[in-house]
Amino acid sequence: MEAVTTGCDCDWSLDLRWTGPSGSGTLRIDDGGRPLRTSAATGRPVYGYALEQGRWAR
């Protein structure tokens, strides 16, 4: 998943609906209960989630 914007400063979360042999449900993807944030502000640092470090990093 990748979130990109060219003209806004956006707060967002993702509700993922799933179905499987054992049932179904909805999983909310966010930042520990807070919305994720994507910004188009030029000159700002760029962050990505570093899986090997288990955290967001530049």
C-alpha cells in the first residue's frame, strides 16, 4: 500500500474488510489509534515504514 498526494495535507485510516474459512471481519489500519498522515508539502522529510526496524523512518 502506498499513499501519495500532490495537493493536500490528509489524515486518513484504512478499513480492510476480510473473509476467510473461519469467518470475516474488518481490520482498521492506523497509527496506534490515530489517523495516518500524508502531506504534499514540498521540502518536507519523506518517511516510510521500516519493517526491519519496526518503526517509521526517514
